[in-house]
Amino acid sequence: MKSTKYSAMDFGLVVFGFVIIGVLEGITAPAARALDPSVYLPIILKQELPTSTPTPTQTPTPTPTPTQYGGDIQSLAFSPAYLSDMNLFVGSSEGLFMTTDGGGTWNQIDDVSSTDLAVSPGYSSDHTLFQAAGIFVYKTTDWVSWYGTTPWSPYYVKALAISPQFVTDQTILAGTWAGVARSTDQGASWEKLTNSPTKVKFLALTTNYPSDLTLFAGTDTQGVYKSTDGGTTWGAVNDGLTSLSIRDLVISPNYTSDLTVFVATFSEGVFKSTDGGDSWSSVNSGLSSLVMGALAISPNYTNDHTIFAGTIYNGVFISTDSGGSWTESNSGLGNLEVNELAISPSYANDQTVLAGTADGVFKSTDAGANWVIIGVPIAK
């Protein structure tokens, strides 16, 4: 989940596109841009989270109604319980959108540009979602009240990664242009990890993170970094990479055994490591474009060996042999500029994949063989 376009935020420059409208319980809150009420839902005001747990101040919100969504697609996320609740989330330059029917109808939650989203592994019971927007990380547990904190002000948050044991360890990490910040209290407060890499655009934790404390960071110009102590110390792991401009990073769900990591680069295609990042090899056989936009790995990778790659010019490619070869998979895909991919947590059963393109979000329910747009094309 990420934005591949450059702007002032990429260089740590805070340029606010909203107007400060007042104070909620003594804390300044940004107002969302005005929208046509006939098309969009009223915006939910978001406030900064105090250091102590507050009594939520709720802005009354009418019952959501279906709406269009627009803007550059910057993040996609499935509910961990998607097979039963059909919840999907889209973060775009025009706001955060949610569907509860697999994409048939959409509700706009806000109009704040979202650079990344992170959904709690316990979402079905705790309803927790985090949204990276500007210098803030916003959190909700009820879709009415939102609270925002700043992991590394004044730098924009580019990436989020949530612990697979978030329900118990309450850990979430945020990547910024200045470095990585870590929270162990559900985002209420943040520790700046001063030894972390800078220009961080992607973060990924192993599925065994609570035990091995291993995570990877993909940077804009410095390649890949790895930490094995929860982010306190880091080391560059770039041996074999011919491009240090990382465009996505995914870890095998069976990393403890196979030590497999994939990265997508800006101009040199896809690289694979089977030794925890110590060395990398190009895996581009069958790719007709090496300008990459996104990766998504099957949660059943150990058995199906499946990984998807999105390119900026030639659409989606799929590999079912652990990256050994790639096959174009663009039937029905209306736009071949793919900068986001997400795969269902129940992929082994539902074969569902999402692709974020320059024309909106496309969905496949047959493992990428065919795609249909869900919602309407994005605003140009």
C-alpha cells in the first residue's frame, strides 16, 4: 500500500491543503475540503489523540449512503475477515472509502489524502483501522470517532505496518521521510527510531514478528533495510540489487522457514531473496516492463507459490512458481498503469485480488484471469 507519485511531502515539506477551522477540546483539528453534498458524505472531523485515553468527541454523521470515489489510488486493504464481512478499503488522494459488499457500493469516510492504511488483525471484533494522512496517523474503532497523532512531525507518513499480534502487543510502525517511528500503545504515542533509514516508503513485518522482531523497510533511493530487534537497529541489505529505488516489498508468510522476500524496483523489475535479504537475484522472466508499481503475495504462498506484480506501463503479471516466470494477466483491466495491489486473506478460497490503476480499482475473483472495475473511474 503506497503512493508512487512525487510531491512536496516526499521531501518532508509540510504543505497543508486544508483550513484550520477551530478547536475540539483544546486541540486544533484540520477541516476537510468542501465537497458537493449531493455526491459525497459529510466529512468526519479528526482530532489529535491526547496522551491519556479520552472520552471520544463524536461528530454526528448521517447513515452512510453509496457514493462515487475518486483521486489517485494510493492504498488498498482487505478486512482480515473479508470472506464473511466483504469489507474493502481504498485510500486515495481524494479520501478514504469503504465497501461492505465487496465493491458493489461505496461509502466515502473522509476527503483526506491517504498514503497508507493498516487494518487490525482483530478487525472483526475491535473494528480498528489506521489511516496515514499527511503528518498524522489517524485511528478509528467505530467509524465515527477518529484520533490523530504525529509519529515524526513535520514529516509526512508514507507507510504503515501493523503487528500480526496487534490485539495483544498493540504495535504499529510508521515510515516517514525522516525515519521509522514505533508505537506500542495502539498509536497513542510514538518512539522515533533514530537509527532507522530515511526516505522510507514501505514497511513489512514478518508473520512471526512478535517472536523474531524482524521487519524490512523499502526506501526511495537507499534500497532495502532490515531490523531484527523491532526497529531499534537497522542494516542495509542491498547485495545484488541493481536499483535502490524501491516501489514495493512483500515477505513470504512462511518467512521463518523460507526466508523469502520480494522487492519491486523503479526501473529494474522484481528481485527475490531467499536468505532474509542477505543477497538478491533478479526474477524478471516474462515481464514486458521493468518499471514496477506494486507487489502482492499469496497468503497461501507456501503451497501455491503465487505472487502478483503491477507495472506502470503493462498492467498485472502473475507468477505461480515463486517468481521463476511471469505471465501477463490483463483481461478486462481497463488501464495498465498499476500502482497498487492487494490480495484477499482468504485467497486460497475466494481467489480475489484488487488492482489500483489510473482509472480506479479493478477486482478479480479468478486469480487474476479476468478483471472488472468496482465503483466508477477515478476523477481525472
